[in-house]
Amino acid sequence: MFTPTFPFAWIVAMAHSAEYLANLYEGLGSLQNDFRNFNLLRLVAGCVRGERVLDIGCGSGGLLSLLQQQGHSTSGVEPNADLVSLANTLHPELRIVQGTGADLDRVTGLFDTITIIDVLEHIEDDREQLRRIWDRLVPGGQLVVLVPAFPLLYGERDRNNGHFRRYTSRELIGKLREIGFEPRRQRYWNALGFLPYVISGRLLHRKLNTELRTNRPKNWFQKMTIRLFHAWFREVENRLSFGFGLSFLCVAEKPRTAAESKKIEVEQRCAA
């Protein structure tokens, strides 16, 4: 029978891990068999609007493939050459170029929606990245951004994953408004993993067990647990916001006109 290797390991499996991602890409070639990312992609896809969509840091193309099935015209940028090759094998119909968020000139045209999921924290000058995104959006276009939340949780795991920071909601929204974006929707996500992450990752300093997230259960207990997690994320996390969570999601809009942008700027000064 499955036995957790340390307290809360069976729940902390929901947390993001670079080592886990590498193993999963090698073993499955897709994130869609992972209950965390399977449901996260559907949450993000529900925020997308318009025809043309760009995903920055698109990995093996899971989100782009889902969006294309929904009728969007998609493009992706991914810095890892192996993941670009894997994406081209898994999804040959997708347009994915190798590059970072600084290489958006490698994709042509403007976009109705740009997504940047679990990426902005890897970029030292995140304001400059947000400016680049602004330049590639049509007036009225939107940015969908997901980042790790709560700076107090920042630790060795973040450093090992190449994170420069975790965000407060105020910090991310403030930076978006500095550029000119108007946040329209925001919420925390992955509340279920929050307390176990704090206890196991920050207090006990234990390595996170991500075995469950491969969705290759070895016994009935793992099968039941994975099904419960899928149901939780699908029916609860993706429908409700608890005011806390391991991640913070924001949908922000680029104003349609200069006058609208000026109005937002004045309102922000008055509210300060």
C-alpha cells in the first residue's frame, strides 16, 4: 500500500517542481496527465478571448493545443530547445519558436491574448517583460499571468527552480498598472496545497514528493487520491477563490484608446 514518505506528501505533490517537470516531460511528453496542470490549463483557457493567442514559456505546448482545439489561432515561445522539439513532435500543427520572453520579435503580428504562466518569476526584470507584452497586444487585448504567491514562502525550492521572487497580489497588480494595464480579474489558486507546502517545504525543509502528479497510480489508494484531486481542482479550485493559495492569477487589459488609458491613469492617481 502507498505510504507518504513524509507528512502531507500526498497533498504537497500539487506544488510545482522543476525536477518533476523534467521527469514528466521525459516520461509522458505532456502535462495533461498531471492533476495540477491539467486543471490549471483549463482555468487559463477559460480566461482567453479573441482569435490570436501567444503563450510565453509554452513548454511542450499543452495550453496551445487546448486553445487550438477551442478555435484560437496560437503561437508559442519556449527557451528550452528540447521542449520545442518535443512540442513539435507531440503537436506538429502548433507554431512554436525557440526563444525567451525577450525574443517576441520572432513571432509576427499582434495578439488578442498573451498568456505567461509560471514564467514571470524566472525573469529578473519583470517590468521590462511586461512592457514587451504590452507592445505585442492589440488595443483592448489582454494578458493572463500566473505567478507563485506569498513572498514569505520563498525558499530553497524557489532558488533551485530559478525564481527571483514570489509575488504579493499588490506587487503584481502595481507593476501591471505601472505599464498601463488595467487588472480586470484576479484570484488565488491552489489553496489546498498551501498549508502542507508551508509545513513540509518551509518548516520541515523536506524535498517535495511529486509521485502522484504523474497520474500513473500503482495501487487503488493512489488511483482514488488522484481522482479526488482532479475533482477538487475541477469543481472547487477552478470555481472558487479562497483568498489565499500557492499561485496568483491576474487577467489585465490593455486599454483600447489613449483617452481610456489617460482616464485610468487619473483614477489611479486619485486612488493613491
